[in-house]
Amino acid sequence: MADFIVRIAAVLILFSIVFGALRLIIGKTLMDRVVAIDMLTVVSIALVTLYAHLSGRFVYIDVALVYGLLSFLAVLAIARYLEKGP
């Protein structure tokens, strides 16, 4: 049963990567692309945690947490820059 759930999670992560990349490529505005990049970082965090679960090496969860914090700070910096205007 657990193997089935892991496969479902992997397929959902794959679909998220495909749709996020499509949004990044065909995004009409800069904000669409920023949101797509942020979504792809969240999906990559899910991918890292899934790998941590599969490999049994839970040190990767710490890596995912740090990556999430850095991603959050990057989105804040981009939002602040876009608020001021280029």
C-alpha cells in the first residue's frame, strides 16, 4: 500500500513540474512567471522530501527546509523589487 501511495505522489509531482514549466514558458506577465517559479520551488521541495522518504535519509528534509526558507526570501525580494518598479 505504501508503495502505491509513493507512486501516486511521484506522478502528481511530475504533473506539477510539467504544468509549472508550461506556465513559466507561456506566462503572459512577469507575475505569472514569478508565481510559476515559486510553485516549481515548492514542487522541488516535495520531490526532495519524497526522495528522503524513499532513501531513508532524513537529513534531506533539513535541506528542503532551508531551500524553502531561501525560496520564501527570494519571492519577497522579487515582490519588493516589482513593487518599486523596474
